[in-house]
Amino acid sequence: MTQSDNNVLYYNPGSVFSNVGVLLLCQKGVQDQFELRPIQMGVDNISPWYIKLNPKGQVPTLVHHGKPIPDTLAIANYLDEQFKPSIFAANEKQVVALIERWRQVRVLSLLSGKKTPSQDVSQMATTLENSRHQVEEYAKSNPELAEAYKIRLDVHDDRSKILIDHNTYLAHKQGLAKLLDETEKALSDNHGKLLPDRDQSAADAYAVGILHWLKSKLDKDILKSRPLTERYYQEQAGSSSFINAFKK
């Protein structure tokens, strides 16, 4: 793999935001213009070639005509600029605010975080420390990327905290419950839409992408007490873009 490829979406199938990135391409109808190229997390994403594309070492990263666009919100904006019509409204204040609420859902903490105060996470902490050391070694071997690797180390440290700190797990669990309750109310107020007077935006890609992950990886009944959100999800899951993104 090299960073010279022109039209690629680097992603990881297990990553919720990778799924959002794929769904954005499918909602725009341009998925066939990009190669979906999976990368190995913990290996490819901290390698110098990828850090040059995305200093955070996260997925997804879109490359279009050789230009890297890391981060799903930036990808949504870029797709609207390059491929008309604009459908994502990812620069509108109300849409961005809702997207940020969904982006705060840290699924890794919910799935693999320290769920009880007494849970032994020593092995996980050792694995994370070894991973950090590997990033530090890459930084030493590639001094021209020192600043980029510093960004990656900050991301790594944040990831470590959400995995080994019990209070952080509780905060994310409570935050998700609040977001789902707010979503149920919004769908009631807006006649089945996330936002008033807007049938579609990038916020829908985030909501349905994260709901898909939650239902398939965490708890298939997570929306049992939220019927409007369940109905919204099922309607979204029946769309051709969702099917193209998740059911190939």
C-alpha cells in the first residue's frame, strides 16, 4: 500500500466511523469511483505512509485525485463540494451540532471499556503501553514526522483512557442513553426526521451508522424502549445506500 493511489477510501470494517465514511459515499452515489481499501489497525495506521495522510492514524481517510481528506465530517463537506447536488449540509450549524453529539459516542469504551471498578485491565494496559512504545519508535525513526506522531500519541492516550478508566466508561454509557432519549424526542417533534425541515443530512449517516454498530455489536435490543428511533433505523436500513454500504 502506498499513499500515491488517487481515489481510495482507507477504512477498517470494524470501525464505526469507517462505516459512516462508506455510507457517505453510498448516499452520494459515488462509491464505485473509489476503491475501498481495508487497513490493519495497529500496523498500517501507525506506519509512516499512513501518518502522512492522517496524522491521527485513524480511519477512514479518503484520497481523491491524490488529496487526502481525513475525518468523516471533512469527507462529507468535501463530497458535497466535489459531487453535486449537495445533500449533506455538513457546514450548517444545526447539522454540525447534531453530528458532534453522535461523534461523542465512543463505541470502543462501550464495548471494551472497564465496566466495573474491580475489572482487571492490567493486560489491556500492557498491550496499550506496548502499542504506545511502537508509535514512539516510529517517531524516532522518522524525525520529519515528529509533529504528526505527536498527534498520533495524543490520540493513543485518549483511547487508552476510555478503555481502562471505569468512570470514563460510565460517562459514555450515560451519554449514549441521553443521546438516544434526545433522538426519540426529536423524531417525535420532527415527524420522523432528525432535524426539522430537513429530510436528509450528514447527521443521518452518523446516526444510522452508529445505530447499526450498536445493534450489531453491542445490543440488538438497544432501541426496544425507543420505538420511533427503531422505526427511523429500519427505514434507513431499507434504503439502497444503506444496503450498498452494509449488506454487500
